[in-house]
Amino acid sequence: MESDSLQARFFTKEEEFSLPEDPVSLELDVTPEQLSLLINELLGRQGDTSVDFGFLIRDNIVHSTLREHLQEHEISAETLVEIEYIEKCPSPEPVDSLLHEDWVSGIHCATVGSRQLILSGSYDSSVTVWSVSGKKLISLSGHAGPVKAVRWVHSDERYASFVSTSHDETAKLWLWDHQKNQIESVITCKGHQRSVDCVDVDLSNNRFATAGFDNVVKIWSTSTEATELDLKKDSEPKKSKLEQRLLTRTPLVSLANHTEAVTGLRFTTPSEMITCAMDCTMKVWDIAVGGFTNNLLGSKPFLDLSYSALNNLVLSANADRHVRLWDTRSKEGSVVKSNFTSHTGWVSSVCWSPSIENQFISASYDNILKLWDLRSAKAPLYDMEGHEDKILCCDWSLEELMVSGAADNKLKIFRHANPTSKSKPLGSS
Amino acid sequence: MTGAKKSAKKALQRSKTPGELGGKSKNTSEKKAIQGKSKIQKAAPKPLFEEDDSDASSVLEDSEDPTSSEDDGAGDEADSSELEFESDADSGKEELDQGDIIEDKEKNEENGGPEAEKPEEELEDDGVSMTFWRADEEDFNLKSKVDLKKNKKKEPLEMSPQDRDVKPNGKRSASPRPSASKDEYEFDSSDEEDLRNTIGNVPIEWYDNYPHLGYDVNGRRVYKPVREDQLDYFLKKMDDPTFWRTVKDRMTGQNVVLSEADMDLINRLEKGKNPDPNMESYPKFEDLYSHEVMIHPLTARPEAKRSFIPSLHEKALVGRMVHLIKSGVYAKCWKPKKEEGPRYYNLWTEDEDPSLIRRLRSFIPAPKMKLPGHEESYNPPEEYLFTPEEEAEWHNQDPEERKLNFIPRKYSSLRQVPGYSGFVQERFERCLDLYLCPRQRKMRMNVNPDDLIPELPKPKDLHPFPAFCSVVYKGHTDHVRSVSMENLGQFFASGSDDCSVRIWETLTGRCFNTIQFEAPVKWVQWCPNPAIALLAVASGPYVHFVNPGVGDKVVLTNTDVILESLPESEGSAKGSGEWSVVTDEDLRKQGHRLRVHHKFDVAQVSWHAKGDYLAVLYGSASTTSLIIHQLSLRRSQNPFSKFNSVISRVIFHPTRPHLFVATQTVVRVYNLVKQELQKKLLTNCKYVSSIAVHPKGDNVIAGSFEARLSWFDMDLSTKPYKAMKYHDSAIRAVTFHRKYPLFASASDDGTVIVAHGMVYSDLLQNPLIVPVKVLRGHRRTNDLGVLDCTFHPTQPWIVSAGADATLRLYT
């Protein structure tokens, strides 16, 4: 006969909410909400001061009643169960929806100067800079094909630079005077033979890498000045100041080893980069050497990847319903640490939280953006609905902003109000 | 010298000196005879000894030798004859007895008693030969005397082991066994044997009332011996150890003590053994005709002369055969005899009739009677009782059809159960069943229907294959008729009845480009040549060559350059297409580059793997024509001057210069180099709708409007290796994957069925075909479901074009 109660001990890592560590007898049918109320009562918090708590048993977030959770994880109710309680992540609030002319395919946020700006690329070949409040600062249409990815590169008091890649087989490095809100120079990076689908800037902001359907990863200099790599068009007469600063750049390095389209690319350390491709492989490259040091075999074509410096883990979005967590350094066992399954369509994009090591978001073709916690593989923390078509990209570069771009021409901003979060300047993540 | 020769020599010596008796050599027949003579000579002058002996015997034992006195009376002749006989018979024994004596002497010496030596000495004193001769005659009497003399020194039976051996050579055995030597007959004949009584063969009882027993040779009476009284008889019985073996010879009336040898003989006869103890029952067999081949012939007879000279008869025979052979008659009738090898038979087989054995061994017990159930109970549960409807039905049924042959009834007690009227009948039928019904053991196989299905690998083991609809491509406004993938798979083109071709990005579902045409697009196919980006679009009577405007920029510009630089069309075959360059700027912007006009609406186009030749099928429903365009020369040619049947599909072989032409029922394979029909694949279908060739080129699938899919292994036969009918409705398109062992068929039932079709490079292994997934999603529109499908070139994905104006990507 199964008993209806269990002995539990609450503990927390946050001193603010600490309680005496005495065992408590709990009914098994209690839900996390009721537990939260209980903790609040024990803490003596009522009304406005009350806090929503989340509960973890052995590093798994409790979503259902304790009984179901214990059964699912095969934990005996006979023994003393230690329940950790943490301040629950508040639900993200939809902030704004920015309408584009066409599908939003690339997104990146950064703090430029004092402002938090959103950079978006669209299928109408334009790159747009938005303020968080939804104001379109500048829209650039230099590409001849749909923009697939965008990335802030660098910013200082006056200038900010960003890179965009496109179906027109080029990546463009833009130098933007954000004070005057005008483009100072555009450097067109030519070398790819197919659409360029992904881009990332290395940690020192000196180089960026692009890759796409020509299976080659190319690394370029982020210098906005003319370098020896740039081709000059001498024949053309000087037209305007801007035209003068139209430069064409060739890659520093080409890394070709993938056999199919490279779809994701992230720098992990100053000299290391991870790429993922449609050939179901994920490769860890040593940029200094110019070869790959690790080849991880997946089962499905990759669509995106994200790397977190906080826990050194890699998330991958595949052409199926799962988000996979990889530990590229693990030598034993499976490199795939866990699967996060809740989406019903392809996961098109994933992004780690910049500050919370357990959380990430994933965007999917099922029109839903999901906020996940590593400790809960079966169910996400929150579903962020609102998009009416496939979500193509997402970004969480700023702690409080989760943004997603979709095929419904909308860019949605969700605010993640993490009470413990502290703002960090751009480039430090 | 061998022992035998030695003895023979000695015997010869003895025959020269007949007096010598002390010789220790073994007895021979010659010697016996000689000894016999010597005995006679010696015996004749000394009858006294005999008398003495008989006296002694009479003194010692009253009735010991009754004949001795009579012998005296009988006269010399009789004596002599007897003596002769005796001497002859015991001739061998004498010697042995001598040896015996020597042995005895030795024994006596061993015993060392001087008294014991005395009788021996006496005997020796009396004369060795005579003593023994007499002893021979009286045989046992002497021994008994000796025994008595020696008294308790030795047991008489122990004393005469030699006697026992010798005895058969004595009186009795001498007569039945004529001696081997010739001389023996001179002195001894069986006629003379024991003729003391000559009454002949008359019953001796006749003489019971007479004092005599009979008559001797001379006619004198032979008197009965004195009858001993009961006291004597008793004393003898008590005293004489030989009493038990003393018998009375009725012919002579004398007591005869049977010797050990006699006893032995009697025992042997009783036991049914050979009377002669020396007779070897199982002598060692020496094979005269042994396997050893002797070098000398058995006979010394010389060979006959005729064995050396050729036979005249054979010569004639050979001559006749030669004649026959020459005349040819012999060859006709002569057949070489079949060489009969050794015949074998199974020694251990059972000779019995196998059917009999089978019947005996496989005894089939009588079927058991069904045990009574609840319904047979006198008080069955309610549910077993018939409702009125059931009862009515029971009555309506034939007795044969009834499940129960009675109606269950309920009684309150067993006492009230009436007699069962059908009992006797039932028993009778049961008996009939038992005794009349032939019983047969039926080998019924308990076959699970699932076991009959060939074991196929489970679909989950055959990953990867498309399973889920991942992307839906929306944009067309009418049936999407055709879909074709770009080489890399980043884009694909679809042609629709809304007169447009759309270029889609595979991953995102983005429509990149829309190209408008004047007529519904029937077919679109991407040029397989990776160096150019070109779409062949069949729309109306035209085949359009369209630059899709996606992909590598360099390739796009190259394509345009190549198309511009193409030579003007020249010398096309009569009745074939008219080439024209699109000059209209709007159309050029859309991508139109070239177009070829045909007489009728184009139904299908098919690129050659190199991307230069394009087979075009045009015509109406009843007449079709095939034409092959060469892009690089802008030339068209008509491979078939006349093609009788209606062509439904045409396709190039991926590697070889072959052309597959699917008519309504047959797929013809033409060799374009040799310009001949290479093969004819019989589909067993009435309307072939589509064909596809395996990338390796040896397997073809053909889908038909009767929803039948046929897989041909061209190495195996022209008939389908496998025919599958898993669609509910007409198959519209079939396709192979370029990389994975997959093929798919799109049908009007709105499904695409993906199957695993592994072709092994090992020619001995037949292709493995396993349907793995039914892909649903398309909605049926105007009775049309999925009109086309194509695999992604590198991923296990498939794009289907539906009549519901959408395309779907399944991954």
C-alpha cells in the first residue's frame, strides 16, 4: 500500500529565502503551486511580497504533482526527499511585434552605445536596425538576395559595425555611425559560391566567419578599413563618399570539410569554432591550425547551434522536433547529453541565455518560441506564442530580451525579467 | 632325426630280435604282434602259472574267476586261442604296465618300505612277462590281488591310471576297432572273439533251466558258474570295493568287473559324447585350397595340347563375327552389355512391408467422446437453457446443423429425469464410428498467417526515410503537376496548372521565384548538368528552357552565356520542334531563354543525365510522339519514325545510352547507340503512368493507373521481380532516391508511400523491398491526390506535389 505522504526537506541556495532545514511531511498529490504557497507561508511572505517558487528534485524541475514526478523519475517516496526551491523564472512578457516587409530570417541584439538595438535581416534583402521600443532606426538594402543572418560585430561611442549574410553569396560588413544614423562604409565579402546562411564574430571581434550552402566556412577580417585583402575597383570613377568606401573583401581562411550546407557556426574560444551542417556532422575547428579537431556525428541534418560560455555546452537544432544538448569535450559515452522534446515542427534556431546557465530558447516551425531549462527535458518552462508562421530565427543576446523572427514578417520581442540578472555590456558574453 | 622315424627304426630292430621285451620304446602295432608271438611261445609251456593264478584268485575271492577252471577243462586249443586273443588285445598294455611297474618301483622306493617292495620282487621273480600276461587275462583280479597284497598302501583306483587309459585297447575295444596294421589280422580275427559260447543269436533265457550256458566251439557244454549264495553276495557287497561295477556276463555267466575305461566309455555314451576320448571333436582344420598361391601345380599332369593350339571352332566364330561386322549387321544388333557392378543390398533394412509397419506403428486411438458439459446437466445454469426463440430455431434446424442434439432441460431433482430415448441410438452410432470410420492422421499445420508473410526487416531498422511532413509550400493556385529538385537540394521547382513554375527554398518553404507561362505547366525538370542552371518546362505545345535565377550566380551567368552562344538551329528533322530564342525582355527577366514548339501539347520532358539531350513526349491522348532535342546544337531528332503504341513516359538511363519508353503496357528499353530494342519489360498493367530508373541503372519501377507498382530487376527477367499494390488509387509518379535505398510512389489517394528498395552490388542477392511509410497530408482535389514527388538529392527527404495546390516536404 502506497502511502500518501512523503518526508521532504526543503533547501535553497538563495539565502534570502532560506528556511530551517527540518524535514516536512508532504502529501504526494501536492502541486508546485501549493508548495510555493507553503514556502511563502513558512517565510511569512504574503500579498505583494510573496514569491513564486519553482521546485527541483535531484536537479529535475517539478512540473506535475510530486507523485507523478517521483514516479516518472523513479524516486522512492519512502526516503527523505530533498526538494530545492528556487525563485521561479517569471513568465516572459511579449513586448513588441515589429513588422517587416518580408520574412525575418536573421536577428541579433546588442547594446550599442547606451541603447539596446535589434539587428534584423529579412527576405526582402534588407537589414534593419531597430530600437527595443520598436523604432526602425535604419534599413539597409545593399544585398541582392534575401538576408539569411546578421550579427553585431563591434560598437563604440560613435560607430557600430555589423555583418549580414545573404543569398547573393556575399556577406556585408557595415559600419554604421549610430550617432548620425548613417552608413559609413560597406565591405562586401565575396568568396562564397552559394547562399551564405550563418555568421558569427569571434570573441575578440577581430574576425568573423561565414558559411553556407557551398559547404565552405570562410573567415574574414572585421576591419572596416581597407586591407590588403580588399580588391579595389580602379576602373570605376569616383562617385560619392559612400561609393568610395564600397570595398570588396576576400576571406582570410577557407575551411572546407563539410560535405553539405553549413547551417550553424559559433566561436567558442578565441581559437576554436564549432560548425554544424546538413551532412549531420558537427565539427570543432581549430582556427589557428585550420583543421577540425573533433567531428561529432548526429543523426539528423543540423539547422542551427548555440554555444554557452557559462557551461561550455552546445545546443543544436536539427531537422526534427528535438533540441539536442552536446558536450563536445566529453570523451566517454554519448556526446548528446539530452534531448529536449516538445516542439512539433523542425527546430529552426536555438539560443542560450547570456546570463543564466540553465536556460535557453528554441524557435520552431510550429510557430512557437520556447523557453527551456536544462533541468527539464520533457517540458519547457514557457511557450511563447504569437507568431503565425514558421519562426526562422531567435536571439537572446541581451539578458532581458528574447527576440524571434518568423515567416509571418514579424519580429517579436519578449522580455525576460530575471530578478537576479544584471546587465552586461555587449561583447562580454 | 624326428621322433617318429626313431621309433620306426627301433621297431625294425625289435622285429629282428623278437625276444626283447624290455625295450622302453613306445608301442607300435608291429611290436604288439611280435610281442603276442613271444607271449604265446612263452605261455604255452607254462600253464601252471595260470592255474596258480586262478587258484590264488579262487582262494582270495571265491567267485573271482569261474571260467578259469572251465578253461582248463576246455583244453589247450581254447586256451591258446584265448591266450592269443588276450595277448593281442593287451599287447599295448603290457608295455605300459611295465612302465607302470617302473613307476611303481620308483614310488615304492620313495616310500622306502622294504615290505612294500616284496610283492614286486615276487612278481619279478616269477617272471616278468608271464606274470603280466596272466594279469592281463584276469585283469582286475590281479589288481585286486595286488591290492590285497599291498593292502592299504595304495588305493586301487589310484594305482591304475594307466589301466584306465589302456583299457579301451583291451578286450572290447580291440574288436570294433580293427588295428591299422596288417599283421594283426593274421593272428586275430573278430570271428574268433569270445566264442566260448557258440549258441548264436538266441535268447540266453533258453538256457535258464539248464546247468550249462551253451556250447563251445567243440560242442562241449559250457557250464554255468557256481551260484553264489546270499551271504557271499552280501560279503562281496560289503568287502569288494569293485562290487558296484561288477556285472555278470550272461553269455559266459561270469562276473566282469568294469574297468575305469569301461566306466568312462559308459559315461561318455550316456552323455552322448564320442566314445573315444582321444577323438578330437573339433580338429584343427587345414585348408588344402588355401588363399596362398602355390608355385607348383597340384598335379604334375602336363597341359593338354589343345590348350596351346587355336581353336577351330572359335576361329569359325570369329570369322562369322568379322563378316557380320564388315557387312554392318553386327553394329546394328550388337550392344555392349551393361556392366553389372556388384549388387548391394541393405543388410540391415527391415524386410517388412513399410506400409504395414507404418500402420502398425502409427496407431490412431479412437476419438474421444465429448465430455458432458453444463448443458447436459439435469439442473443446468439458467444461461444454458434455451429461450423460446432458441428453441424454435433449434426445431427449425436440421439435426445435422444443430449445435446440441438435445434441448437442455431443468429438473428439480435427478429422480425426475426421464430416460433418454436416444441412448441406444447414440451408443450404436458411437460403435459405428469406432469400428467403421476409417481413421486418418491428418497433418494439419498450425500455421500462423503472419508466419507466411516473408520476414521483412522492421521499418525502424531501415532509417532514414521520410516520415513527417515538415514544410508545406503554399503559393500555387491550382494542381501542382510536377516537381523537380535542384542538384544540391537547396531549391526545387514546381509546375502547376495555374500556368506558373515556382522555385522554392527547400529548408524554409520560401517561394523564391515565380515564372509565368501561357499554358498550364505539365512538366518541369531541372537540368542535371551542374554547370548550368536550367529548367525544362513543358507548357502547352512548348518546351521552355528557363533560367531559374537561383543558386550560384556564376552558374546563372554562365548559363545565359552558354545559351546565347548556342548555334542557330539547323537541319532539324522534319516534323520536329522549332527552336526559338525568347527575346521579350519581360519574359527574359522572368527567366525565359529558349523555347521549342511542337505540334501538340507536350506531356513530358526528360533530361539525359549529362544535361544536353532532352527527350520530349508530346501528343494527344490517342497519339503520342517522341522527340529528342539536343540543347548544345539546338537540334531535334525523331528517334522513331513511327511508334505504334501510345507512349506514357520516357526516361533516359542514368549511365548507359539507353532510353526507356513506357507504353501503356510495356516498358521498352532502346539502345541508342546500336539503335535497337534492347529489352521489353512486361508490366502486366494496362496503363503505365510513370517509370523511374534506379541510379545504378539495373532496376526500374513502373507505376500504373491501376495502383500497381512493379519493380523490375533487369538482370533477372523482363517480368516484374515484385509487384506491389498498396495504393488505393492510381499511381501518378514513382521516383528513386539518388543516394539512399529509397523509392516512393505518389498516388491519387493522397498518399505517398515510401519504400526501402535496397539493391545490392552482389549480383546474387535480389533487391530487398520493404514499404516503410505512408505519407499523408495532401487533400484530394478533383479526384486527384499527389501528382508528383521527388526525393531530395542528398537528404532522405521527399517533396510531393499535390492536387491541393501545395507541396509538402516530408523528412
